[in-house]
Amino acid sequence: MSTKEIPSDDWGAFFQGLASSHRAWLTTIQITSFELGAQTWVEKLPLEDIGVEKDGEGNTRIVMSIGGADEKTAMHIIRSPRNVWWKTIEEGAEEVVEIVGRGGTLTLLRFQTAFRPQLAEGVTASQI
């Protein structure tokens, strides 16, 4: 497993690249806060988009869209994020973004491939 903290000045480019490279990946979002404990918000739905923007008062927020053509789209907003970490687990089989937001709320985005890329080597479309 490798972990890298993403500097706040790089969040825009990081999430833009993540949205592009992980669009339609199965995404699970877990939220942990002192008030609610650990909650799974969505589970194994495709990522549509994720990005950084400013709200009406100039505060940073991370906005993500989960779902797809067959699913109802869900939006999740992390207001006033403080830290972003990128973790890769098991040779790319699972990737995780950890975001600490306002009040210490931790949001985990877990990205899973439908199968491990190394298992697809030599497989043709007619075999699927």
C-alpha cells in the first residue's frame, strides 16, 4: 500500500485527473463523523464526476456525482476540506481517497475495478 498527501494547491488538477481516469469505476463512499459514527453513503455505484469549486462565499468544496444512466445520480459535497490523501492498495485492485472536512469529518472514496487488470491479460472480447 502506498499513501500520498495531495497539497491543497494541487486539488483541482488531482480531482480533474481522477474524474477522467476513474469515470464509471465502482465507487463506495463512507463518511465518519463524531455525531453519526461510520456510515456508508453509496456502495459500488459508478463515478460520474468529482471536482473542486468555490461556494458563494469563496470557501472551497469538493463536489462529487455518483450514479449513471441506469442509476439515479447522487451528489455529495465536502465543505471546507482540510486534507486529501491518495492510497493505492493491492497493485491497483483498490484505490482510496481520504478527505478530512469541516469538523474533522472523514470521507473515504473507495474505487474498485470490476476485476484486477493483471487477470485480463490475454483475454479477448469474445471470451467475456
